[in-house]
Amino acid sequence: MDITFIRHGHAEHLLNYPKELNRLHPGLTEQGKKQIVALRKNINIMPNDTIVVSPTKRTLETAALLTPRERGSVVISPLVGPRMYPQDAKFTPLGCDQIYSRAELSVLYPDKHCIDVGVEAWEESINQMSTQQFTRLAEQFLAWCRKQTGHTFIVSHDGTITNYRMLLGEHDLTRDDFLGEAGYYTVRDV
């Protein structure tokens, strides 16, 4: 099975950096929307593929721009929500990294469903979990991904993607390895 990680496009919390980092639920900017439309030329999503999206506005908007209605199954999971890299227990999560609750998602995105792997991640976001707890839940999530037919696409955040790349066997990654806005990276034979 292959997984392609996709980072969301340029978002509103980066417009007046770093003053807007505590902005709650930032969406994509016009620049970010254009980045994702351009990315569609490089991403081929088929009807039997699965798209797993972080429960944030900017990633949900990214997925909507990437996936025409007839292509791929879109599901939401907090296990691909924002997570700092490297993890630091002293760090206070930023407002921009607050995930939508399941109740908010049911109102804002009633056509999307949430996967139940790692349901405790709705209560305590992965950005606040210990490495051990995140690893346990992420391994359950990856096992779920392996059961899906087709290719799996994960629309997420730079730190989260890097945490998963480390979990999948890459070593010595730094913040320099973060994907750029609307960047993508495929891990083969997971």
C-alpha cells in the first residue's frame, strides 16, 4: 500500500506571521486555493482511493479543491490533525491548530464522515499527546489505512506529516524536511 501525504495550501494564519498564529480555524487564502488547484495536475485520485483529512478548516478546504465529488472517499480523522515536530511537552498548542469537534463537523461538513480509529484523539488532540500515546494510535490508524482499497491520501500539516514519516521508518528528519505549502510526499509499500 502507498500513502501520499499532502500539506494544505497557504492559510490565513500565515498572512501576518507570527501575529495570527492564534487565529481559530483559519481557512485557505486565495494564494492557497491557487496552490491546491495547481497541485491537482500532479495528484491523480481514483474512485476507489481514500482521502483522510485533518479536522481543520484549511485541510478540509484543501481536500474539497483536490477531490471532485465522483473521486475518492473522503473521511476525517483527528489522527492526522496538527502535531508539533519535534514534539515538546512544554509547548502550548496554538489557536490555529485547534481541531473541529465532531459536533462542529456534523454541522459544517454533514456530507463527510469521521473514522472511529483513535476516537480518544477527539478529546485530547494528537498535538498534546505523549510520543508513546501518539505512536500507539498512529499504528492503529496505519493498520486501518492498510485495509483500504486503492491509494490512501492524507491531507494534513507539516509537523504531523513529519511525525508519520518518522514512524514509517525515515530517520534524522528535521524541520528542513517539512513539505512546503501544497507539497506532497509518497511513501511506498507501507
